[in-house]
Amino acid sequence: MDKFFLDKNNTALVIIDIQDRLANVMKMREEVVKNCLHLIELSKMMNIPIVVTEQYPKGLGQTVAEIKDALPSYQPIEKLTFSCCEEPNFLNEIKKLNKKSIILTGMETHICVLQTCIGLLKEGFHVHLVRDAVCSRAKENWKAGVEFMRDAGAVVTCTETVLFQLLKVAGTEEFKNISKRIK
């Protein structure tokens, strides 16, 4: 049952390849970016580390401005591999954080997000795939990716579930700030 629980002290947020040219062709761009911004905001409040990747930024551009501007620091891990786990800098960074649970967001669900997810699972991490903070160009590809990751052992969740799992109680400053954001 441990994999189903999120604890702010044992969690990191990973944002995969939400880049200009890729995001521009996504129908769910606005929802995915909005939900990532909610997760970034809570992560900053709770000192949860955030790791951002960029797939071939020379061709796909940088991380979209909304996300880039919301990050506490912009230090993307560049990659050519579809799985972030095949990029040594990524796995080194993730392991250095010493967190067991990974909140996973990004583009595209059935390619880079999926391959990263199964790589993280193979490395022994608990992966929480935020289904409303990932997308693919085609809904069928998104659906296939989500189902694949669930079958592989990821916890499939949504933004509000993650937020409230990490918050744990009402009445805190973090709770009040997040409640205002999601209304």
C-alpha cells in the first residue's frame, strides 16, 4: 500500500517536455499547463523538488513560458532519449534527491512520459501519473499511455488528488492558497 501515499518529505515533481513547439499542437495544452502550475505552486510552498526535462530544445523550443516563469529555478535537463531515465543526468539528479515517490506530468503521454514512467518503476520509484497533467496529440494515444502505465504499476491520479494528499489537512496557509487557485 505504500505506493499509494504521498508525503511531502519523500516526493519530487517531474515535468517532462512541456515545450513551445510540442505544446502548440496539443488540444489539452491549457488544462495540462494549468494543472502543472497548481502542482508547481504547492511544490514551492512545501519545498518539494521539481525536475524539468526538455526533449531536443533546439528543435522543440524551451519549456513554455508559463511553467518556466513559475519555477523556483529554471535548470532543465536536456535529452534526446524518449525515456528521461536513459539520460544519465536525469537519473543522477533524481537519485540525488533521495525521494521515493515521483509525481509525473508532461508530454507526450504515450511516448516520453510512458517510457520515463516504466524506467522509474524499474528503478524502484513509486510513480504517481497525474492524468490531467499529461497529454498526447491524439486522445487514443493518451488513453493507451495511461492504461499502459497503470498496468505497469504506476498510480494513476489527478491534480486535485495529489494536491490534497500532500496538504493532508484543511486550515493551513498552503491549503488556503491552493483552495483559491483551484476554484
